[in-house]
Amino acid sequence: MTASRFGLPTAERLAELLAPITDAERLADVGDWLVQCDTGADFLARVGAAPAAGNSDRV
């Protein structure tokens, strides 16, 4: 879905950013941001700012 919404480069970068994220709530946030963000740059910025595994602070 990311590639169809924001293009293949964004989808490829997303895969890199998601690799260290293991928290189910964080992954759910990413799904929400995919719908909420207007641009691929905004989407990647949000995902990139999300803490990796084990951090319970919400972004």
C-alpha cells in the first residue's frame, strides 16, 4: 500500500525504518500514519521519529 500511495522509494525506505520496530502499538501507529499523512516525506519523518523496540513513549 505504501508504494501505491507514496511511491516505491518511500516504500523501500519504510522497510528499512520498520526493521528494528517490534512493538505492535508502534506498527499500528505506522498504519495510522500511512492514512493520515499527506506526503511520503511526512510519513517517513513520523516513522523515523518513532522509537524502536521496547520504548513505550508514544510519538
